[in-house]
Amino acid sequence: MPLEKLTFNYSQGDNTLSVKFNGAWQIFTKIPPVSEATSQFSVHPDIKIIILDTTELSAWDSSLVVFLYKLIKECQGRNIEVRYNNPPEGMEKIIALTLTRTDIKIPPKTAVTDTFLEKVGEGFIGMGQGLFILLDFLGEIVQAFGRLIMGKAYFRKDEFMLLLQRCGVNALGLVSLISLLVGVILAFVGAMQLKLFGAQIYIADIVGIAMVRVMGAVMTGILMSGRTGASFAAELGIMQTNEEIDALKTLGVDPVEFLVIPRILALVIMMPLLTLYANLMGMLGGFVISVSMLNLNPVEYINHTQAAVKMSNLWVGLAHSIVFGIIIAISGCLRGIRCERSASGVGEATTSAVVTAITAIVIATAVITFICQVLGV
Amino acid sequence: MGIPVKAIIEVRNLDLSYDDYMVMRNLNFTVNKGETFIIMGGSGCGKSTLLKVLIGLKEPEKGQVFYNGEDFWAADYSRQQEMMRGFGVLYQSGALWSSLTVGENVALPLQLYSSLNASQIRDLVELKLSLVSLDGCADLYPVELSGGMRKRAGLARALALDPDIIFFDEPSAGLDPMSAKMLDDLIIQLREDLGSTIVVVTHELASIFAVGNNAIFLDDQSKTMIASGNPKDLLDNSKDPKVIQFLTRGRR
């Protein structure tokens, strides 16, 4: 049985409580709660003096200081005098230091609102501000484009070529894999239903039209949001954090003109090309599965595809891709350039860029589909 | 407007805020041509916010900043941009554009605004880099440089367009004593050899006494400027306990 860490000895005559600390009082040993000592105050309500006896203490660290700090605070509140008996070297000084607090003035924070109506109101105000920031940014982009068209903007050709490579060529591998698999999935899903009617050959129509009209563009858009949109946000966010964007501004250079315009242009040029490529890969995926596993005739499959996919489908798909390119570049650049100057700020900017882009892509797809329906395209 | 010709920057009744929190009220001071002007004060007193207002990155709550008699914040955007080309700024981190080499960093301002051809720009970049003792580093990327070298490269970029005023944001922050001393010597050299006007934001005592010939002291408690003048004179003559405590590191 180890020795009790705390023992109390109350002397009625002079109203003195002796608190004896035994053994090791350290962070890695088990120590009793302060309430064990403060409970003595209710047992002996007439205590005048408390003696902290550390004669038997074998080792101590901050855990003892915290214990004593709380106990002494309690004693001060009750007007009980505190005396030390044989305190270890330095302990008294540390306790005195913890007892003298220097309060730092912190500017008052705005009150936290949590009623339902306030939350709704704040949400709307936030949305309004977000919209305002977006419109402001769009305005800056239009102005910068104007300067570019007038030949007044500074445009770095080498950097632009590098961006084209990053947005286009470097994404080919990922786009190939995903589009191919989307084609395969479409073929399998189509086959399950069409087999019931013995009309498997219409898989060619389903895969062809779905890929060219919408799926190629949507899949490329989602991939590029995660790949390029995120990288734009992170890149510009880190430039913001490192004061690189400030350095551009003090040079009298508009960061939108210098950093955002080339990125939008690069993505708007590359998205349709990537989409065309994704269409081809998707149809190839469907073709391979149909011929190898569903036993369709390859020539018949190709003829069906040619007959089903109209040029209008292709134009609709390419229109999607251009809109998606603009959406991805703008959300990536906006989040990056407005990034908070911290590591977590860059992380939030990146996440927000991807989420905004993907949400906007889905909404844009719905809108374009609706418009096409109305126009009968 | 009655501003003496010698004054290159004149600040009048300036109020500064940071995140909707008022940090400084009613600042008035003048920076004269050819002097090294120190903005000093403890951490969080608003030095960096003041610098942002001076270099055109942040609009003040209230008040005016005149450059050679022209009100910066009343000018339109394109005029502001033109005026900003007359500033060279050395940021605390150096703020070199990380996708460009050191040489390209220094060359970019020249490509943007000078009418020099490529080989002339190359020569000028070499000159600016040798001015900050970074000869032969033009082809390195910022990540390949040490902290001190990055700041010197940032200074070379700040000097690219031969600015009228050079601003330094905490030049010795994060540098070893030797690199800090080297940067101080560069500042002195810039003033003496090129006659540049220099504005330094710092709380480094060694730098303050080594380079400064005029200074203001910002106090975060009273949210105002509590002293101005030559730092050495302030040390000898100031009666303000906060100024004395700051300039003697609390030893007096």
C-alpha cells in the first residue's frame, strides 16, 4: 500500500490545518484532486492558518504548482493565511509568479449570435457579401480582358504556354482513365435494360449521345475542378500568404491581369480539347465492352454511333466545356486571391474552390440542358 | 498646398484600422527627401498597417498621404498605380515570385515599364544583383536561397526601377546578426551613395540607431504617435518613459 499523497492534521487550539505532501507530485504520477484539500474547509470551518508541509515531498513539478495555486486561491478567498514548511527550492517563487497575473487587454469580440433568426439573417448577409465579392471580381476580370484586347495588358507568353501544358497535356492521363471507365459503365448499365428487349445494339446510341452531349464535358469538368481549380487556388493562396501578390500590386501591376487572365484563357482553351478527347475515350470504352463482352458486331456498333451522334450534340457538349472552363478558373482564382494569410486559409481556399466549382458545374449543366430543351437543340 | 519642397511624404490626420479595430489615430508626420525614416513601436501597434497605407495596399480610415504634394488616396486608380511605380518595397519575407528565378524577379519590373531591350535588361539585373552582393545568383530560384539572400534579392528587385522611396518592412526580422548588419550597411549605402529616401518599419534597436536619422514612435495603448525625431536624440532627451524603455530595452 503506497503512502497517501496528502495527509491532514488539524490543531483545534490555534485553528491551524497542516497539509502534508508525501512522495512524488509529478505530471506522470497520479495526484489527488484539489477538492480533497478544499473539502477540509467544510470539515473545519474555523481554519485561520494553513501550513503547506513539503518535508516528505520526494519530487515535484508543475502539477504540484497547479494544485497549490488552486488551493492558495481558495485560501485567499476565505482569508486563510498560508505558510510553507520547508518548501523545495524555487517552489515559492514559481507560485508567487503564477499568483501575480498580468492581464492582457484583448479587443472585444463581436457577440456570438445563435438565435435561429439571427443565423438565417447572417447567412443571407453572408450570401449577399459573397455575391458582391464575385461580381466585384467579375468586373475586374472584364476590365483586365478589355486591357488585354486593347493590347495594354502585360501578357507573359512563356508562362501562358506553361499553363496550357499544366491544364491540358498534363491532365490527359487522368481524363483518359476516367472517361474510358465512364464509357464502360454506361455500356454495362444500358445493356442490363436493353437486353430485355434484345436491343443491345442501342448501347452504341446511349454511349455515344451521353458522352458527346454531356457526360464527357461534365466528367472533364469535375476532374479539372479537383485538379486544376484546386491547384490555382492553392498557388494564388500561397502567393497571397507570401506577400507575392502585394509585391505585384506595389509594382503597379494588377494581379487579376497578371495572374487570373492567363489562367482563365488557358482553361477555356484546354477544356473543349480535353472534352473532345474524353468523348472519344468514353466511346472507345463502350465499344470495347460491347464488342468483347456483349458480343455486338464492331462494324454495326460504329455505324450506329455515327448515325446517332449528331453535330448538334457535339456543339452542346463543347458549349458545356467552355462554360465549365470559365467556372473552374474563376472559382479557383477567386478563392486563391481572396485567401486568408495562413496555412489553414490556403486549405480552406482550396476546398472552397473545388466545392464551388463542382456545385456551379452541376447547376450550369441543369441550366444548359433546360435551355437546349426549350430551344429544341 | 504649402508643403515644403523637401518633404517627399507628408501624412496628415491619418486614422488606421485593422479588422474593424482602430489601431492608430490622428497621425501627422513628414518624411524629407534623402533621409532614413524609422517607424518604430512594439508588436501590434500598427506599424505594418501604417506601412500598408503608405505603399498603397490599404486605404486609411481617414486622413491623407501626400507624395511630393500629391494626395495618393484621392488620386484615381491608374494614377495610384503610376505613383506606386516610384516606390520600392522590401517585404518582410522578401516576397520573391517563387515561379521566377532571381534574375527574372529583378527583370520583371524592367520588362513591364522600361523601354530597354533584353540584353540591356540583363546587364541592369546583373548590376542590381551585384549591388546587394548576389553576383551570379540570377539563375537560382528563390527556394534555393537562404533567408538573408532572399531579402537581398527582394531588395535588388525593389531597386530595379530606381525608386524615389524605398520601404523596408522589418528588414532584420528572422536574420542572423551578420546578415542583419549587412542589410543595415546596404541601407546606409543606399542613402549615402544614391541619395534614396528610405522608410524602415522595425523594432530592432541595432538597426534603429545604425541607420535612422529621423523616427516616429507609435504607442499601442494611447493609439497615437508619442514621439518623433532623431533616434539618438530621443534616447538622450526624451522624457517619455515608454520611449526610454523601448530605446534602452527597459534598462534605464
